[in-house]
Amino acid sequence: MDSARSQILWFLPLLGAIGVLLNSYRKKRAHGLPYPPGPGFLHAVKGLATVDSSAPWLLFVEWRKRYGPLVYLDVAQPMLIIHSEIIARELLEKRASKYSSRPESPTFELYGWGFTTALLPYNDKWRQHRRFYQRGFRPDVAIQWRPFQLQKARTLLLNLLNSPEDHVEHFATFTASTIMAITYGYTTAPHDDPLLNIVNRAIAIFVKSTAILNVIIFSTFTFLESLPTWLPGLGFYREASVSRGLSRKMLDAPFDFVKKSMGDGTAQVSLVSEFLAQNDEGTGPLASEETIKEVAASGLSAGIETTSSHVMVFLMAIAMHPSVQEQAQAEIDSVIGTGRLPDFDDRPSLPYIEAVLRETLRWQQASPFGAPHTTTEDDVYDGVFIPKSMLTTPLSWSTYGTAIAHDESKYPDPHTFNPSRFLTPEGKLNDDDMHVDFGFGRRICPGRHVAEASLWAAIVSILAAFNVRKAKDEKGNDIEITPAMTPGQVVRPVPFPCRIIPRSAEKENLVRMDD
Ligand code: HEM
């Protein structure tokens, strides 16, 4: 983000000239209809150049207050920020045939990530990827991954019992080991796993390279690519070469593990082993090995950070709200008793736990900017002109309660963690399943059923076995937690101190017995 900012500052005068030219060109193309309201070019560039990188969405929220729920931003690559669920559904879902592509930034190829589903334009390759997810992750098929999810959740409990202070690492291990098991049938080592190290390093560079400002800047000012790398601000090319090597390894190494284990008869059932078997038997859609590698690595990279971020959000929420914890534990104890740990068969009988899961998805998002879609045709909405190739992004989070998941009219007192907002007065779940957290229309997250099940397994297991409390200072007073998220495109809670204590000796035994 900082390097993106230094680049934009350096090129500011040039951008000004280009922007003025492009603006006047576009105005002539608007067929007499106005563009949606928004800041002018120079105002927008100045805003982006000086944005608070720890909370860049605050700038968009400021613009929303001034311009309304659809904000048009014209920094050469036109962008529409959607602050309303109704408008997001109208455009991204009902008019999905026009709004389902992605920005085609040279940054992605440059960093070796051009293969990944989330960044593919709306084309045949993307459709092929989505068919594979449909085969592996649709609700009736995703059930087969539950034993992995439950097993990893139980390992998480044991890790929390043994070293509660390392909970951030344990949550990362939980999500990564679950997805590695589902995708490749691979069991990760407790520490320093060689395959996971490759994946984590590749993702870390990728997340940095696709920060929203980088995407806007490099997809707009493509000439930046052809400038010499010794110019100030262009050192990112060296990083790009490292990234390309890592992403290639991420595609090949876990896939080779599956092929080898299939060859010697030790393979576990997994997404990749099933796709390869279907290829051999001719029972599934035939795909090249490269496509299977791409689908597998795309799911992995999209699912690890987002899921573990939400487990951290859950922990932060219950550490701050003991009454939520008590109500959730009372439900678990009354439904399943205290002599065993919960499993997926209990899920339909635990509505309050389901409400805690939904509130966790709503309260703080892993991806407050959502993921940008681009238009493939001109469109007109509510009297304004929306041109082809416009970047549209549904903003899901804001401090002022104006964005989608914090819309005060739908979620009163939106910054309070209150699972009961998802329950009817009779204690039944209402029909708001918080799927907005997983995006919209044809690009909606294909891993959402897997993600929800992993989160459910972690949440219910932690609540059944542990009390989570605020940490104490040296005088024995509670250390208050102020919710804060890290900067970036995929965000997570800033680490906070807390205590994770077994609820009883009986619970501790249950966790150890499961080992
Ligand atoms: C709590 C966890 C997760 C959250 C909050 C989340 C959220 C999202 C969001 C917001 C999008 C963009 C949707 C759009 O463009 O409208 C997305 C896309 C995607 N997600 Fe997830 N996700 C999660 C977990 C997962 C998991 C576990 C997987 C796979 C195992 C996965 C795979 C993907 C893929 C492949 C895409 C790209 C879809 C496309 O562009 O067509 N995600 N996710």
C-alpha cells in the first residue's frame, strides 16, 4: 500500500493531465445521461494518495456521505462503489451477465497469479473452474468434507489447551490444515510444514500485490510496467519475480504429492484425487492437469486467510461479550449434555450457535471491500450511465453504519456484536443467512459452504470446551479490547490479549480423550 502510494504521488502531475483528457472523452460518451455522482478526478487522486492505509474504506465512507449509495470514482479506470445491498443485488445479481468480470491487471500475471479463479475475467476458463468447484463444494457434496473439519477442530482444541497464548498460530493451523486435507488429502505437520510454508509465502506476496490501490493503479496506468525498474517506486518488479517462482511451486508441489500418493496407493480422498480419478474413468468433465492444479490452488489461496480471520473475529467477539458466551454454552449443554463434544448432527438443534456464526460474519468482514467486479457492457441504472469496463465494488464495512453489513436500517446498532438479531422472538433463525459476506451473483464465493462448516466446527467446539475471558493487568483488572483490524484487502483482527481456560476438568478430559 505504501509503495502504491509513493508511486501515485510520483506520477501525480502526469495522472492529472491524463485524467482530464480521459474525463472529457468519457463525458462525450455518456449518451446524454449523467454518470453516478462522485468526487472529481483531482479530488479522487488526492484522496487515494493520502488515504489512511490502515482503514482505506473510511475514505469511501466519507464519499458515500457526500454523494449517496452509488459513488462514481474516475481515476482513469472508472469505479463504482456500491454501499447498498439492494443496489448490489440489482446490479451484480439480477444483471449478472453484464457485471461478472474482473479487472484485468497486468500485476496478476506479473506476480504469477494470472491463473487464479478470483482474478479471471468472465470467460470460458473461469466457467470451467466454476464447474469444478460446483462438483467439489456444492452443499450436498461438501458434506463429505465434514469429518476433516471436525477432526481439525478437535486438534484445535487440544492445541488451545496446550498453549492458549499461541491461539493466532493455532487458528492459522486449523484453517490451513483443513483446506489442505480437503483439497489434497495432505496432513500438515504441527510446525514448519514444508508445503504450507510455500503456500503461506506465496499468499503473503499475493495479498500485498492485489491491495485495492495497487489494482487500481496498475490496471489503469499500464505504462508503469514498461518503465525501468530502477526508477523510484518500481522496485516491486524484483518482488514479482520471487512471487512467480513461489506461485509455480504452490501449483506443483501439493499436486505432485497427490499423484505420488495415488501411485503408491496411500492417497486419502480429496478434491484433487477425485478430479484425477474422474479424468481416468471419464466420469467427470475432462480437464488438463494444469487446470486441476489451478482450481485447487485457487481455492486454497482464497480460503485460508478469510476463514482464519473470521475465527479470530469470533474469539475477539466472545472475549468482549461474556453474556453471549454464557447463552451459547447454555444452549450446547441443554441440547447435547456435558459428556461429549458437539458434532455436525447437532447443528440443526443449535440455533443460537448458528446466530453467533452469522453475527461473526456480519460484525467484522475479512474482505471489507468485497472483490471488484467489472462490467462487460454499458448499462443504465436509475437514470445514471454505467459504462463498460467499469470496476464495481460492494463495500461491506464502515464505521458509520452506511455500508452493506453495517446498514443501520437493517442492523440497528450495527457495531454491537448481537447474535440475537438473527433470531425471531420465538428463538428461531430468521432468513438472513449473511451470504452477502461471500459476495454477489455469479462470482459469489464457491467455497462458502465449506467455509461456513469449518467456522461452525471451530466456534461450537471452542464454546463447548472453553471459557474465553479478557486478560488481566498486573493489578488484576480486565484489559479492555478495542476491536481493530489490520490493513489490506483481506483483513484480520489486530492481535489482542485474552485468556482461554477449560470450562471444567471434565471438558479438559474430553479434549484430551479425543487426541
Ligand atoms: C469465511 C471465509 C470466506 C469468505 C468470507 C469468503 C469471501 C469471498 C468473497 C467476498 C469472494 C468474492 C465474491 C464476489 O466477487 O462477489 C470470494 C471469492 C472466492 N472464494 Fe471465498 N471466502 C471464504 C472462504 C473460501 C473458501 C474456504 C474457499 C475454497 C475452499 C473459497 C474460494 C473462493 C474462490 C475460488 C473465489 C473466487 C470466485 C470467482 O471469482 O468466481 N473461499 N470469497
